Amino acid sequence: MNGLTCQKFFVPEPVRLQRPGNSLTALASYRARTLAGTARVPGDKSISHRALIFGALSVGETVVTGLSRGDDVARTETALRHLGAEIQAPESDTRVVFGRGVGGLCEPASILDLGNSGTGVRLLMGVVASHRLAAYFTGDASLSTRPMDRVILPLRRMGADISARDGNLLPLIVAGAHSPVPIEYVLPVPSAQVKSAILLAALNTPGRTSVVEPVPSRDHTERMLAHFGAAITEGEDSDGRRHIAVEGEAELTGRAVAVPGDPSSAAFLVAAALAVPGSRVTIENVGTNPLRTGFFDTLREMGADIELSNVRAIGGESVADVTVRHGGLVGIEVPPERAPTMIDEYPVLAALAAGAEGRTVMRGVRELRVKESDRISAMTAGLRACGVTVDEFGDGLAVTGLGGPVPGAATVDARLDHRVAMSFLVLGMAAREPVVVDHAETIATSFPEFIDLITVLGAEVARAPRPRNASK
Ligand code: S3P
């Protein structure tokens, strides 16, 4: 606690020109000649959320550069302002956060609307769970169908009082524990969001809280805990499970955070370059945290020519420039244990697999059913509409590649899922006939720069008249 008082203050709503769901945009993606050049992807979404949250929980000033400009991160920023953090925006991708210290956040006077962002809502629920305040959380139509029990259950064990809509869905209210208790929690699903929610709640909880991960998930929270000065220990037990422990009542100090480029955004440019004949593209400053690079490993096994150069470290994370050249790919069975390191890349992998030689099998990814959309169902329906044979399983899908351009000539609904939207635009770039993505404005949740960047590289994406019969 830093002794700051919570006074009533006015938090203006940010102006959103492209608020997802407001402007109904259908985009058509046409077969591209070649993609060539160098691009720089915007800041990593996962790290951006965390940098703002840690800044708000620190004493002093945190300067975040290279922040994601997507709507998801903007929602977290607005929520933190409602919780009392002062945040200045000198540039579109720079924020200066004047934190309130662990335990120092204020009860918000407004509902915290996290839009489409699962990371935003789950991490902030963790923060609030051990603060002496109550906060209402809500989200868009997609987020309001996503499971919140995975964070509600451990946070209740730490003492938070949480009431949710039937089925443990948003909207919900978190009344933070007055006397939070530390727990040891074995993650029932591999989820960095759940792990992070508990570790953030642990910061204002006396004693040592630990999370046990049977399968490692992205570790940005752990890295940031260390960077901001928390006492964190990590180890592995004889069964290979990761144990992460944090000492509570931590004092965090404001820091500088340089956010690396988002590998999950870079994945769409990489996939497009692999799909379109004759292409050669370099993407600079891409985060290469080993718990995020499973997609590159998979692509290499499929025969892709991908080279990492200028490998360096920024702000405790590794980054590199990624050069990729078009080349025929072959289908493989993706090892299920690799899933957590490429969980957000399955939709674009499925799109790429459609043009590969042979079958690509993606199993052990039931989690894809509870992302921004049911991604197994969305990719299956969209690929079939584009003329591709797909087998759908409870825990994944298998795509029979055509060994060349897919027919296309279909309209696919984005289902409020940015990654589904971008995957089908990439598919269209190497299809015989254009692919239309309806409600493509959802791309702005993570990667509002996507259309501009891919167009500069040579792709042709244009507004299409709103279709009447989009595949749902
Ligand atoms: C994220 C974790 C992953 C990922 C999401 C971002 C994070 O979700 O899919 O896009 O920033 O912690 P899960 O924790 O649900 O696996």
C-alpha cells in the first residue's frame, strides 16, 4: 500500500473509431501475386496487458513502449484508469503509468467492460480478488459465453466473493477478499490466464501462493514479476510439473517495459508469405519467447523456410527478425504437447494446411473451443465452405491439403474472432477465387494494423458489399 487515497475522479471513455461490432465490415481477399518486403508487427498483446497491470500495481512511474494498439489492450487500460491508476499516452504506442502500489487500487465507479478480451478480464479479476473493493465485469457477446469458472474457483479459494451469471459467465462481480489467503493450485487446464490471475491475486495476499503447471504455458507474468521486483521462485518437480511461487504483500517498483512485436500477429504475415508463390518477407522485432514459438517449429516440420536473425533480448524477453520464403508445405501431425506454445496459431495453421500436400492433424486442442469463438468449429465450417476437406473431432481437426490453391469463392463469418477473420483473409491470398470475411472489423481487437501491413507487402484486400449468406 502506498498511502494514496481514492478520491472520486472522472474517467473519460476512450474514443474508438473502430469499436468491434459497431461498423459492419466485410472484406474480400484476392489472390496475391507475391508478397515481398519488410514489416514490423505491433507490440505483443499478452505482454502489453501485463505491462499496464504491473505498472498500476507498482509504486512510481512505469514507461511502456511498443504497446499493442488493439482494442483488447485499450480495454485493460481503461479498466485500470477506473481502478485509480493514472495513465498518460504521449504516443499511440507509449504509456506512462503512475501506479498506486499493491493493495492501493480504488473501487471503480463504473462497470469494467473488457470487450472481447479474455486476458483482460481474467487477469483483472485476479488483481481485484485480493483488493478491498468490489468491481463489476462485463464483455462483448463472445466474452460473455467464455468460461470464467476456471478463475472463479481458485480466486474464491483465496477468499474473494464472486457472483456470476448462471454457468459462471459474465457479467459478474468480484468483491475482493478482506483477508486473502494463500493457496497452492494445480492448474486443471494449461492456461496462462488462470496462472496469471492467481499470481496477481497473490501479490496482495500474505504468505506464499504457488501455482503448479503440469504443462508449461507462456511465462510473461513470471518474467514481469521478477522485473518489477516481486519475490518469485520457479522449479520443476520429479513429474516435470512447473511450480511457481510468489511471496505476497509485495512491493513493486515502476519500471521501463519495451514490448516485443507480437509473434501471434507475425504468424499471419508469415503464413501469407508461405502461402503465396514467390514471396519473401522479413518481419522485424518479433518476440521469440520459447513458450510462444511452437508455430515456427511446426512450420519447419512442414518444410517451411524460416530464418531467425538478429536474435537479441529486450526487457527480459527474446526477439528476432524473422525471414520467410514461400515453399510447398507438407502436412504433418502436430504433437499435442506442443499446443500451449502455439495455441493462438491453430486457426492460421489450419488455413495454411489447406494448401499443403497431404493431411495436417491437429489434436489435443479442445481449448480452442472456448477461445474468442469455437475455433475448431469456425475453421471447419469456413474451410469446408472454401472447398477443403476437413474432419472435425472433439479435440481438434484434420485438414486434407490440396497441394496447391484452394477453390475459395466463399463468404465466412468472423464470429467475433479476430484470428478466424485474419486466417481466412490469408487463405484468400492464395485461393483461386476471392474469400470474403464478414464482420472483419473484429481484427481491431488485436491487430488493427493488419490490413495496412499486408497490403504494403503486396496483398489485395478490399471492402466487399455486405454478404447476405455468410457461413456461420
Ligand atoms: C493468453 C493466454 C492464452 C492465449 C490468449 C492470451 C495470455 O489463453 O490463448 O490469447 O495472455 O495469458 P489461455 O490462458 O486461455 O490459454
